[in-house]
Amino acid sequence: MVAEYSKVGIRQMVKKVEEIRGSVNSLIRTLDVGEIAVIPTSRELVAVIDQKFEMPVQLQRWYAVFSRGDHVYAVADIDGRRISLQRYVLKLEHPERSYDELKHVSFANKQSLDCRLCNLEYRIGRQSVMLNRRPKKGTSSRYKGVIKSLTSNGGFKWRTQIRGNFGTMSIGTYDDEQWAATVYDAAAYLVFGGSGHYNFPETCPNVDALEIARVRIERFSLMKKRKQETID
């Protein structure tokens, strides 16, 4: 069932936190303490950033948030928005860019609490990842789960959908093709886990895309449940 993605047992979560804590602590022991800052978060976890960002980062309250139980991101509520630490660090480094421009962030060492600049991979549109990939037949997009959709004013947007034994589920419509593909990957991660086929298999699921996908999946599940209750 689609809703199974949210059933993460307490024991599994505790074990995962311990694994992440050990991994981050092992990483810290290999780094120059004069070049980094260790940032406390909830769940008694810490994140790592460049020392030059310590002062502004410490002004925020950071929470360790799970995404499907496999990755943990540090997030804070900033100016009415939930912002991940990796995006906050990139915003500090590139103040001319908006948070909306800093969506496509991955981690070179796959450690999502290592938010040093040298570990953050930021590609505008991730075009370098899929540059040579051929469009899928009949979709007009190079990405899996993304379809070009005409709008009422004659323009177009990119519609994301995912298929499974539950049918076809819409995951929203977006202005940016690569972002639509990122949201698809997040939905595939929540629904299929390790058995999913991804547009960006070498990167961790984007925390903002995960939240979008989570809401869409819950809405879809609720609609199916109500429909079934009507039939019964």
C-alpha cells in the first residue's frame, strides 16, 4: 500500500539515529577542527559546516528531520519557511541567489549532515546529470515521470506523475523540468524505496521535494480510501 512509506518503527528509527551519529562523529575525527564548526540539532545529532558560517548558523534552531527513515537533514524555520541547512549555507555563500534557486543540492560523500561547501554539489537545473539522456517516447521530457503539459494561455509546464499497482498518481505541475524530475524521484523514493528507478540515482532525495511528494501521496491515499468507502 502507498501509505506504508510512513510506517517507520521506533526501533528502526533509534537504530538509524545511532548509525548516523556514529558516522558523523567518525567524519569529524578526520577533519581539521580549526576549519569546521559542529552544529547541534534535535535527536542529539550534530551537523558539520565550514567554520566561517558558524555565527549566523548558530543563531537558528536546527532540527534533525527524517526522510523515509534513510536520510536525516538539518532544517530550521527561517522567515516563515522551513529551510535545510545545506540551502542555508549556500545562501550565505551566494547571498545574491534566492532560496528557490538553491533547490538542487546533493552531498558528495552521501552524508546529509555534512554541510561543508566542499561536500555540497549545487547544479543549476542539474543539467549536467541528464544532458545526454534521450527523451522518453511520447513524454516530450528527458526525465522519467515528467510530461510536458500545455496551459490555458498557450504556454506549458511540466507535470509529474508516478505509476504503480495503485494506479497513476499526480505529483504536481511545475515550471522547471528538472525540478519536476526531482519531485518524481522523491515520490519514487517514498513509494518504492530501493526498488525505484530514479532520474538522479547518485544523489540523496531532496528534502523540499520529499515534503511536496509526501503531501501529494497522503492526499492521493485519502482520496482512494474515500472512493473505496463509497463503493462499499
